[in-house]
Amino acid sequence: MATQPLPARPQSEAAKSISPFRRNLTLALIGLVAIINYVDRQAFTVLMEDIKTEFVLNDTVLGLIGGLVFGVIYALAAIPIARIADRTDRPLVIAICLGFWSLATAACGLAANAWHIAIARMGIAVGESGSGPAGVALAAEIFPDNRRVLVLGTIQAASSIGLSVGVVLTAWLATFLSWRHTFIAIGLPGILLALLVYFLAAEPRRKEKLEASSSSKTDDAPIPLGEAVRIIAGTPALRWLALLCIAVPMTGFGFLMWGPSFLQRVHGFNMQEVTWFGWAILAGLVSGNLTAGWLGDQYGSRHPRFNAILAASGLLIAVPFAAGFALLPNAYAAIACFVVLKFAMTLWMAPTIALTFTLVPVRMRATINSLMNAIVILSGIGFGFIVAGALSDAYSQAFGANSLRYALLTMSSGLIVGAFACIMAARSVARAKEKENATVAI
């Protein structure tokens, strides 16, 4: 018999007392952290060709350094840091994580060999694994339920801006700086933002701590990790959403991480022309996340299964445009396909998070979000990055310089698997609702 999720706790009085200005300021700071997160992460993908040349690496090794090493460390670090965020000061957790990964990004510029870059990427993974779940959990608490999907969509849109800015800014800096100095210039500004987050972001727990008696309420304690895993494993919809978080990121990050190299190798783009890829990310992902947030708030708050249907529809629409990006001979037609691809396939993320939050108690939101993030990063940056690189190497004898085309085309199959998982998740939510209504009727 499926395990029933615990009821979600309503918004706390401390969260309700936060002024609209402070809420919006906190959301803006969380959004800026999300932007810096992806700027620092994306820098490696833009500079890969320079790193490959200097250290004489193949695509599989690049995928290992940039992807699998990053993804594994991210997954290992995500849960412990999320458990800390679920019971402590979340702006402090975000600030420490941001400062740590900013220094690690700058350290990439000091690398003497591929091993040094791999170690620095591990540091970036540790920092980035903790900030996202803490920020999402904080935003979900301080804003009312009827604005949650839009708020989460806004954070996802900020991440998309970071992906775009990461490509554009890195490519621009690399036109007059070496790849080493580019890493340093991109990494260090995050330390200032870390200070702003700690001192300016709202945290209801600070007020609750001041007002609490010496005996803390057991209802406010975070759910033990074993129970959280049991809830996830025992909820059919969450199991299907886990499959979604495996399949789609492998495709999405495969295209994102190899996109700059694809345009340079297959279409002959120089570093300045690669900025077009950054603008394509901005147009597709930001519009997709905001659209998903708006639609989720309009319809998903009343009908949770709508969120899964929206995600499945977007993924199916994305399939032909993924093929267009990989196969079209004209570079700018391919980039146009990429815009639509990213818009359509981005419709899954914010609704999926919001749907997940309806299935779990508030006290495990950072934990569940960290689990989702860990699955996404391990599947996407970890395996998606290295699998696409390994496929490119495997196809090189048959297709030569075009091997990356067919590697990306193969990766697009994850969209179909993800759409199927969304449909099954929607059916699971519907069945659970029918059982709930039948129980109430009895």
C-alpha cells in the first residue's frame, strides 16, 4: 500500500509578518544567487575548447571533468547540506555555499593540469548543491501558496538567465582574457553577493527563534531522512517524477553543456558568435519558466495534475525541435529551433517542483528539493554531459566532425521518456485524489 504524505503545514505567523518589500527583496537575492550559480557552472562549457587544446583532452575526459565528477559530488553533498538548511538559518547556508563555490570557480584559473580543474569543479559542486534547495525552501515559505508556482518559476527563470549570461559573459571575457583569467574574473564577485544575502534576506526562523520558549516544538523538527525517503519511495507520483528528473536533464544538459562546442565544431562559430547561443538560452528558458509559473498558478493550484499534464505536453512539443537543432545545416535556423526547444521543455520544472511540494510536508521541502536537484544534476551534468561526449567519440569514426550532431540527436530520446513519466505521474495524482474523495464520502 502506498505511503501517504504528511499534511503540509500552513504558512507560519513569522512568515506572514514579513513585509511585501522584504519578501520581494529576498526573492531578488535568491534570483541573483541562481544567476551566479549558473554563470559559474556554464563558464567551463564555453572554455572547454581552450582547456581541451592546452591539456590535450578528448570529449570523454571533458565530460568526466565537467560532468560526472561535478554531478557525483553534487549528489553526495546535497542531502547533508539540505538537512542543515531544513533546521537552521537558510540565508547563512546560502551565503556560505555561494562564497565557497565562488572561490572554487576562481581556482579553476590556477589549474596546472586537468586534475586541478576536476578538484576545483568538486568545490563548485559542493557549494552549488546547498544554495538552491535552501533558497527554494525559503521562498516557498515566505510567499503564500497561491503565488508559489510563479515564485518558483521566477527562480527557475533566474537560473535560465544565469545560463545565458554565463555563455555571453564568458565568451565576451574570453575575447580579451585568457581562459584562466576569465575564470578568476567570473568567480570572485560572488563573495560580495554572499554578504548581501546573509544581511538582507528575510528568514522567519530568526523571529521564531527569538519568540520561542526554551522547549522547542517537536512539530517544527525536520523529518528524519529515513522517513523522507520512505515517503518518496511510497508515493507513486513521486517515483514517476524521479524518473522525469533523470530522463529530461540528461537531454537538457547534454544540449546546454555541449551547445557552444557544437556551434564551434559543426558550424564554425568563433567565440564572439557563440554569444548567440547565450541569447537563445535567455529567450527560450526565461520565457518557458515564466509561462510555466503563470499557467501553474492559474490552473495548477486548483488542479495539481494539471502541472504534470503541462510538463508532458511541453516535452512532446520539444522533440522535433531537438532534432532540428542537431541536424539543420544552417546555424541560425538551428539556434531558432533551440529557442523553441528550450521554451517547450522548460515547462516541466516549476510545475514539477510545485506538484512535489503538494505531496510532502513543509518540514522536508528543502530535503525533497535537494533530492530532486541531486537527481537532476547527477543525471544531467553528471551522466548527460559524459554520455553525450562518449557518444560523440564513438560516432567520430563514422561521422567525423559531425559526430556531435548525432550524439545530441540520440540524447533527445530522454524527452519522450520524460513525457511518459509526466503522464504516469498525472494518473497517480488523479487516482490518489479519487481515493481521497471516496474516503471522505464514506
